[in-house]
Amino acid sequence: MAAKAIFYHAGCPVCVAAEHAVADAIDHSKYQVEIVHLGTDKSRIGEAEAAGVKSVPALVIDGAAFHINFGASIDDLK
């Protein structure tokens, strides 16, 4: 079974560009990639924060949050 990678974003141009460049480049034979749009699914903001996400776009993989560029602070999404 593949490990899970979660790509959190807010739909901004920076986030969409990162989604195409990063999330689409992940080896899908090793990782099951889930895309979460925090702008439309605010119920998952707490989950993202608990995983260490401080801003979006961010990729959480193997329990570690990786921040990619800067689109929006997680606080701005609340």
C-alpha cells in the first residue's frame, strides 16, 4: 500500500502552479496524493495545522510539512 501525501492549498495562482509542479510530480506508485483546497474545505484547516502547515501551498508527506513558496498564511484562511 502506498503512503499518503497531502497537498494543501487555497486556490491562489501560486498554489495552483505548485500543485501542477509538485503534487503532479510525486511518484504515484509510492504515494497516494490527496489534494485539499482549504479555501473551500475550511473544516480541514485544523488538520493541516496539526500536521505543521503554517502557509499554503504545502505538502505533508511522511508526517512532515514542506512549505512551497508562499501563497497565504494558514491564519488568513480561518
